[in-house]
Amino acid sequence: MFSKACEYSIRATIFIAQKTKDGSRLSIKEIANGVDSPEHFMGKILTELSRKGLVLSVKGPHGGFFMDEKCLKHTLADVVTAIDGNQLFTGCGLGLKSCNEHKPCPIHDEFKIVRTKLKSLLETTRIGEFNESLEKGLVFLKRS
């Protein structure tokens, strides 16, 4: 459902939220390693997330990426929209351009239900919500 860039973006924002809550900053390399992403690709993603205000960055020898309280309040839907646009929330499950109520694709009605539930989940889940679960090892951001 998500593009690869979007998957990495979601994982990266959650990782940054957890790892910078003490005020530290992370390098692109640390983030890429933490979410199992290619470093060069992560650099492009982080530039876009920073440009859209979803993560913060400081340049220089003591710089890096981090989040403040405002960033932590962004939703996962904000991340998805920043990277993939709103196609996930409005588009056809089969990728057709003309799919709608009057001219539905074969999975239109069922996909609309799934899309609505996913949109609700992403709009009500904030980036900063996962810190405790990550620390306890209840959820993971990297494949083993």
C-alpha cells in the first residue's frame, strides 16, 4: 500500500522520535541503520521530511536530525501525505484513474472500506506514540 519511500519515512520518523527524546541528534547513517534503509535513499527522505516540518535538522559537526514536541504531534497521515500525497486516501485500489461510485472497479466497494479504516488509523496515530512500546521491545522498526 505504501511506497518504499513512505515505509522508510514512517519508520524513520518513529525512530527519530524515540532516539531524540533526550535532546540528542541523529545522523543520516544512524537513522538508516536504525530502520534498515539505504543511507543515500534515507538522506533524500529526511531532506523532504525536514522541508515539510515533520523532522528538524541542524547542520554542522554537532548537527543532525531530531524532533521537538510539535513534531511528535504530527500524525502518520501527515508523513504519508508528505511523501506519497493523498492517493492512498482517495485513489482506486487497482490504480484506475476513472474509478468512482458511478464507474467502480471490481474491488471498489471493499477497498473503500479498507481505505477509510486505514485513513482513520493513520490520522489518529501520532508519531510520538510508540516510544514506550519500542523501549520495552514490544514493537520493532527493523527486520531481524
